[in-house]
Amino acid sequence: MNGFFRRLPLPVKLLLISLIPLAFLIFLFIQLYLEKTQKVNLLNTYLNRIQQSADMAMLIDALQEERRYSYEYATKKDKGLEMIQMRPQTDSIISRLNSYADPSIKNFTDYTFLNELGGVRSRLDSSIIPAGQVMHYYSNMIFRLNTLYNVSAGSNVYMQHVYPDLVAQKLLSEMVTYMGILGANVYNVLYHKQYMVETLIGSMG
């Protein structure tokens, strides 16, 4: 091999010698590209999780609005137009959440009883479901959705500076959700004056 290299013309030797640092630079470039690509993919994953959590929070808010209008309609046949107008907004957010590939929310409509929403709406429109059952269904569904609303930065150093804001957002969302459930329970008891003790015990948690 050494003899072969000595017999080569000088221009060829120089070319071969120049190829070594060039190959090294190409190797470094590929390593840097792969590292940057990995970081971008990691950040995109977390951004998708943040967007998913934002959609989950929006769904909870939409369902709380729909619960209020549905209860008013079931109780006093009031807010019917607002209830009908709210439903497409809720369905749109559900469709967005169904489009995510995150296995943690796969089949979330079964766990949260969202798959029964169409039937409950139909019975509500036909006035064959009690107002208390409407309130219970929506509140239970909202509570279960709230358990799926989660964003974790984990050990990702790129997300650590925004992680406190994410935690604060989740806590505020939980507070709003629980206050909404408590307010709905109190309103239901005061209006119908039924199941007061049971509602109080169920709300203590």
C-alpha cells in the first residue's frame, strides 16, 4: 500500500490528501444535521403536545358552555338557540382531538363518554331526559376530560423555561373546571331542591 502511494503522481497524491479533511468535514456536517434534526423533531413533538392540551382545554370550555345552555333548555326550555349554535363548535374541537396520533388520548371519547353525546343531545331535543341527568352527564364528561389534560416537559432542557407557565395554566384550568362543576351542582340543587345531601357529599372531593 505504501509503495503504491509512492508511485502515484504528485497531483493525485495531493488530491487524495485533500479528500481526507473533506471527508471528515462531510462526516461532521452529517452528524450536526442529524443532531439538529433530532432536536427539531423533539421540539415539534412537544409543540404538538402543547397544541393538543390547548385543544383539550378548549373542549372543556366548550362543553361547560354547552352544559349551561343544555341545562337551561332542559329546565326552562330557554337558551335553545344558543345550545344549537354551541354544538358545532364542540364537535369541531372533538374532530381536531381525534386527528392527533398521540396514543395517550386514543379512544378518549370512550373513556370520557363523549361517544354518547349525540344520544344525549337527541333525548334533550326530544325532552325525554331529566335536567339533573343532563347536568350529571356533562359534569362527569368534563371531569374525565380534565384528567387527560396534561403537558410535561420532562427532562427536555429546551422546554424547562416554559414549564412553570404550563403547570400554572393546567392548575388554572383545573380550578375553573372544578368551580364550574361546583357552581352547576349548587345551581341544580337550589333550582330543583332535590338530592341536596347526595350532591353535597358528591361535591366534597
